[in-house]
Amino acid sequence: MTISAAPAVRPAPDPKPSAPRPRRAKGGGTGGSRWVAVAFAAPLLAYLLAFYAYPLIRSIDLSIHDYNVRAFVQGNAEFVGLKNYIDVISSPLFGQAAWNTVVFVFGSLIFQYVLGLALAVFFRGNFRLSGILRALFLVPWLLPLIVSGSAWAWMLNSDNGIVNSFLHAFGIGQINWLTSPDTSMLAVIIANIWLGIPFNLVILYSGLQNISGDLYEAAALDGAGPWRQFWSITFPLLRPVSAITLLLGLVYTLKVVDIIWIMTSGGPANSTTTLAIWSYREAFGTGQPDLSPAAAVGNILIVIALIFGFIYLRMQRRQEQS
Amino acid sequence: MPDTFKEEHMLSTTLRKPLAIAVTVVALGALAGCSSSGDAGSTDAAGGTYTWWDPYPQHEEGSDWAKRVQACGTDAGVTIERTAYDTTSLTNQALLAAQEGTSPDVILLDNPAVSTLADTGMLTTTEELGLDTSKVDSNLLAAGELDGKDYGVPVGANTLALYYNADILSAAGVDPASITSWAALTDALSKVTAAGKKGITFAGINTEEGSFQFLPWFWGAGADLSKLDSPEAVSALTLWTDWVNKGYAPQSVIGNSQNTSWEEFITGDFAFAENGTWQVNSAAEQPFKTGVIELPAVDSGVAPAPTGGEFITAPVQKDTARYDVTKEIVDCMTTPEGFVETANTFAYYIPPTSDGQDQLLEQHPDLDTWVSAVKAAKGRTSDNLGTNYPLISEQLWTAVQSSLSGASSPKDALAAAQKAAASATEGK
């Protein structure tokens, strides 16, 4: 309910600069204008309730009841409290899925960020054709995931994939990218890094535009080389943008289902089963929808994302204070 | 200008409150309207319109299949409103509709889903509807059975068999008729690979398709789904794993769906492919000569393959008066002529009654391998597994994946699967 307060207040200060003065003077502060404010906020409130609050409540509701298929149809699911959560956490798959999630998320994030930043700095140079090249780097973002996922799966095919035939030319034997539990995680991370670079590139590039060129000029006059300039100017001044890029990337990557599902469906032998994949598989991946454990896993993911959100807010506050 | 401004201003003050209320009402009304319109639509359907869902989105409006469905409605004096979903989303849609009380009159369901949905109480039994199922082959009907009651009639059946590339086999000196045991098949695979070709492709993906493809070997070894870690089961999984390890089957089988596996076969490089009735037409179109044999059991004879295909089911309706027309529609689809027509429309369905099968064989004598494979086939949910089957199957395909990918040995993989399946089905 904290949400309702904010939109209700917001419309009041808004009209101030634009609205004609006499109107403001007459109606200001009476109960009537508060009603108007509420009325204008009503569609938004209704929207928030219907599309944000309700699904969240429903998801919690699913996770604390035992919704098997029968109970789902008949609507008489038994209340089981935290049993679904306990079952999920004590399942042998939980540790593996949690570890896979950590590896997948941080493996993807680090490389996406480093490569995205390197490219952003590279394109800051504004050389000829840099615009076109930068646009080309956005291609992974524009392609439908089903297309890029299938393309990666083909390229990494053990027997006929282009990656293996390329490696073969250098005398490296067949690597079973997607069908060996040792390399499947690496394979999906590579694909996901490729997918995430454009996002990092775009945000970091726009962050770089906000750093004044004078600083570089002054640094150059003081004799700072490119490397020194990067560590003393670019990187520190880019810190706020980096933080939000990494946070958004983290939230996106935590909930990635599609690319893994297309490439390995979480296999082989659960080696690419992340928490998100696990949740999806429980709900939709088998002939028997297990909505309650799926909702429990999904809610755990939401909590993880929230924790990192709070860490981000804290960091931001500290930065503002200093 | 100032005058109009004044007027506007006055208007705004007097109308402010009522307007605000109006806006709120409209906003809420719009929301309420959204949520109730779904219900309204389906109760309207009573006026001579019957709803029909099936998993054949490939057959669009105006296709032979759509016309045939409509004809059955016309015979019963009603209009049929047909909606097609893909197989997985059909099950989910059916569950949602049942929850909302807006089930369609007829659903064509993939057979392993029938017992799961029947368990929710959302399907009528064939007895309630007064359908005659006495002519239907009992091995096929069994898939729709739960606690001694039938919840639907198969509209047709398909199953798996072993396609072969005749050109490759003759070049390698292998006679397909000699392949009546696992040893003979493995021997053929070694000859073919020695001749520089690829052996066999199948689908080992970690979905229901993976279990579907593994079951003929599992059952062919004499294993039982209620005991996944039996020595027979281990021998079946060892067979598959050895094929992959020796290079008789490509690594890609671990992630192959039945479609991708078929695409591998039609490259012309593979000697064998385990695939289903639905590829008969595609096999005939290939530039190389193809043939088909039944899947061999471990020592001799034919392995039971799992039955595939849809059941025609009638979900429970609030208005039970609708059942009479529903029965007429179902009857129209399940006469011997109806079965043959369905088989011809789809080109991959074997009728589930012997009358229907005889009629089909008269028209297409080349389908005899498939007819006998369907007769030998076995429902996945039969053996009274019912709603436990999906739970067991998930563990089975996980074990197949673990073993083929080398994550664990066939024995360990199946032992883990049995343990997980037992705890999943416990108390059900």
C-alpha cells in the first residue's frame, strides 16, 4: 500500500508551472482537488493492482498451497504453509541449481560488462564507420531469441557444428559443447554473453557521452596516457552508470529461461539447470504441471533480485552522501 | 478569449467532482468488463454452437481436417467452433478452462494427458456419454483408462518403428530382415560405420519425447516402469550409451527432439532412425530408398513401442443437455469409416479398431508394418500407472540424459531415477 501514496501526491505539484495562475489560487488545498488527484491516479492504481500486486499475491498464494493439477481445477488446494519452500530447498537439485545460477549469472555479467565497456571506450573514438559498426553490435539484441538460440545450438553441435570444425582445423578434437555436462554451462554462458554485450555497450556508451572532453584534454596535457586516463577518469566517473548496468544485467540474467531452454533445456543431467529453468520446468516443462514448487522457486528468485536491489540502493545512498 | 476561459473555468469547478467519480467508475468498469467478458462468451455458445479444441494448428481453417470436423457438426445439426493449440499448451489451456468452468465440448488430447486431466474430474467417462468402445483395441484404449473407467476414445494411433536407408544397408551388406534382436542391430551398426556411414539417430532430449523414444528399448528388455533400476532397464540404457560411446549414434542424440533426429536421417548419412508413423510421407519423398522395420526386442521378436496419438474427450459441462449432441459428434469421428478418413486426412494415423485397420490396409497395403506395430504397442499410462506416469517419465529421461552424457553410469543413473520416482509417486 505504500505504492498508493506516491502517485496520489505526484499530480499535485505537476500543474504548477504550466497551469494558469488564477485556477491554482482558487482551488488550492481544498478537499476537491484531492479527489481529483485520486481520480486521476485511479487508472494507474487499478493498473498497478491488476498487473503488479495481483500476480505477486497469486504467486505467493500458489507457493503456500499444494496445487497439483486436480486442486488447480477444483480450486480446493490444501494450505501447506512453507512446505513447498522446504521441499524445494531440501531437494538435491536445489544446491546444484543455485550453484549453476551463480556461475551463469556472474560468468555472464563479468564478461558482458568488461567486453561492453571495452567496446564502448573503443567506439568513443568516433572514427569513420564507427556508427555502422556500433549498429552492427546491436544485432544480437534485435534478433528474436528463438533464432539466436537455435543458431548457437547449431554452431555448437558436436558432430556438425561450425565451432568444432573450426577447432578441428587447429588440431583440437571434438568438444561436446551442449551434450557433455562439463562444457554445457560454458556453452550457454558464451551465448548469453554474446546476447548481453549490446545492452552493456549502449548504456555504458551513453554514460561515456556525459564525461566532459575537457577532462581528457587536461589529463593529456598533464601527460597521462590512455591507460592512465581510463583508470583515473573514465572508470571512476562511470561508476554510477556501471552500477545500474550491472544491477539491471543481474536481474535480467537471474531470470533467463529462453536461451538455456532452447539450447539445452537445462540438461544434460541438470548441468545447466538454473533456478529459473527449474521453475519453468516444474510448471510447463513436463506433462504434469507442478505449479506450487514452481511458484516457490520463482519467489525465491524474486527475493534474491530484491536483495541485490537493496544493496544497490544502499550503495547509491552512500555515494550521494560522500 | 477571456470569456471562454471563464466559462471553461466555471465548468471545471462545477464538474470536477462528478467527473472524478465518472472517471473512476469508467476505469473500474473497464476492468470488471475485462474479467467478466470471458464467462459471458462461453455461456452464449449454447445456441447451436459447439466448441472443439485440438492439437493440430498445422491444419488451418479450410483444410481437409477443419472441413471434416465441421461436417460432423453439420450432421449433428450444430456449428462447430474449432480452436487449435500446440500439444503442450492445449493441456494448460484445458486446465485453465476447467478451472474457470468454461471447458469446450470436445477436446482432442494427447493420450498421456488423458489420465492426468481425468484425475481432475474435468472429463466425462465414455459410460456417462454412452459411447461404445467395445471395438477399440484394448492396448490403445488403456491409455485413457483411470481406475477402471475410460475417459475417451482414441481417434487414431501412431507409434515408433525403425526407418532405414536401404542404399546404405545394401552397400554395407546388411539385410534389414535379419535385424530381429539388439545384437543383430548393433552388428549392423558396426558394419555400417565401418563402411564410413553413420549408424543410428534417435531422440534422447530431456522431455517426454526422450522417454517416448527410450521406452521401446526399455520394454523390449523386459523392464517395467514401476522399477526403473532393474537389470533389464540397465541393459537397455547400456545399449544406448554404448552406441553413443562407440560412435554408432552421434552426440547430438542427447539433445535431439524427434524432429531434429529426423532431419539428421534425411541428410542421407544415417543408416537407421527411430521415428514415428508421422514421417511415412517424408520418408517416401527422400532421394534415397527407405524402408521400415519394427523395433527389435532384446533377444528376438518385436519390442512394444509406446502408443502415440490423440483421444477424443468430452469435458464435463454444467449444462448436461449438451452431451447428446457431443455424443453424436464423437460417434461421427469414431465410426470405422470415420477412423479411416482421419487416417487419410493426417497420413499418419492408424485406426484403433480392426475394422478400421482392415479398411486402411485395403487402400494402403504398404502400411502393414505400422498396423502391426500399433497392435504390439503399449500405452505409457497403462499398467495402471495413470497419473504417476509423468512423474516416472521425468526421472527416466533424466537418467537417459545422465548416462548418455557420461555424467553417470547407466546403473547409477537408473538407481537415482528409481529413488527420485519413488519419492515423487509416494502417497499418491
